[in-house]
Amino acid sequence: NAFFYPAPYNTVCLGSATYSGKTIYASDDADVVLHEFGHAMSHNLSNTNSSTVFYSTFIESGAVDEALADYWAITNTNNPNLSQWYLGVLDANAGNGSAVYQRVATPQSNIYPQSMVGEIHFDSRVLSEALWAIRAALGPVKTDQLVVRMLTLLPVTLRYKEAVAALQSAAVALNFSAADKATINTALSSAGLIRADSAAGVTLHANGVNGHKDVYIIDDHSQTYLTAGNCNGVLDINETAM
């Protein structure tokens, strides 16, 4: 495969795949090259230690990293389809005729947190789709500037909510208009990355079937190993009624 190795080597490695007996090299696919160098650029633009920011306790930090690397590739090629050639070979090897490994940044109905599966390349799609929607509305120049500034504002502890806050702060720092900020928030909201959850209208039945409540207020996010919540049965900040 291909990957960027941050500390201590700061190295981009480009691998190969085999399809129908023929070796296909990642270095021949511009999308893959741009994606991996995009990782390097993102890690060097961020103000904190690269291995800490993007590979922390939370899978979401790695997903943010993948989404940003995808963005650098697709904004440079002006094509939301990532690596039809190299990853397309892996898709062909999968044998089911669908794009298993390719990533497409046009809206694909990936919503946070429902679409999270605990794998960074899949979980990245909600943000890359939101960024592409922003780019389609604001243009590549503004959106590239926005993402660059966002990277400089990322905190050490990174999940999607911090990435969203950094993106919004970047728009303020760049003096974007109110209309531009609204466009950004609309794209983020459509991807589920800006949420307005409420317990209003959720009825708790204390004496339900077998003594269980019909509906519980539980911690947000689909991955139970994430540590943001306290499972206290109350809708706290960053939790949702489910």
C-alpha cells in the first residue's frame, strides 16, 4: 500500500498491487501521490506534534487526517473521485464490481455518527464530502485557504467536533462573509457534523416491558469505546437522544 510515515522519518512510501498478473504501482497514480504528500503537508501545517494530533486515542482523529489528505488530492485534480486507477485495481480484486476502496467526495449520504464504522478511511468520508460541498459553493481558492488555516488551529486532542470548531474559527480568521459562514455550516450540518440534538418529545417509560425503559438517553457516537460521555441517562453536551 501507500502511506505517509511522520516522526521520525517524515517519509512518503508508495507501494504496488497486482491485478491479473500485472504489477500496478501507486506512484503512477497522481491521486495517491497527492494524497500521501497531502498527509505530509497537513502534519507540517498543524501546530502540534503530528503523531499526537492525527493518531491519538480516538479513531476520529485519524479520520480527520484522511479526509484532509483526500481533500488535497481532489482539490488539486479538481475531481472528487479519488484514485480510480490504483484503488480501482483493489476494487477489481475485490471481485464485486463496486468501489470498495475508492473514495468519492460528492455527497454519498454519509452522516455522522450513523456512518461511523471504526475505520479511518471509511469514517473520513463525512468530512471530505462536507469539504467538497464547501468547495463547490465557495470555490477552490477560498476553500483551500480555509483548510490551511483550519490546520493551524487544530488542538492536540482531536475529534470531529474540534475539527469543526477549527474550520469555523478559520472562517472567522479569514474574514469570510456571513453568507460564506452560513454555507460552511450548512455543509457541516448536512453531514451531521453540526448537531442540534434535543431530548424534547422523548418519553421515558419507567415501567416498560420487563421493567426496561422503551427509550434511553445515551451517549452520542456509534462507537462505545469512545470516552466522551458518562452514560448517566441525561442528555448532556455532545450527547443525543437515540
